[in-house]
Amino acid sequence: MSSTHETPPDPVRNAFDRGVVACGRIAAWLVFVAMAISV
């Protein structure tokens, strides 16, 4: 494996990824609600 980061997945990165997914879901819900209200 030619990876620059040889460190195992740390909890900080896992939490960051989870935060990104949560933000994406919230943003998608906000867009969906905004579109539903505008229509």
C-alpha cells in the first residue's frame, strides 16, 4: 500500500467523517424542506 498516512484510522477522523455525514444530511433536509415550502 503506497499511502502517505500509515497511521490506523483514529477516532478523531471517524468523528470528523461522522460530522461531515451529519452536516450533509442536515443540509439535504434543509434543502428538501425549503423546496417543499416554496412549492
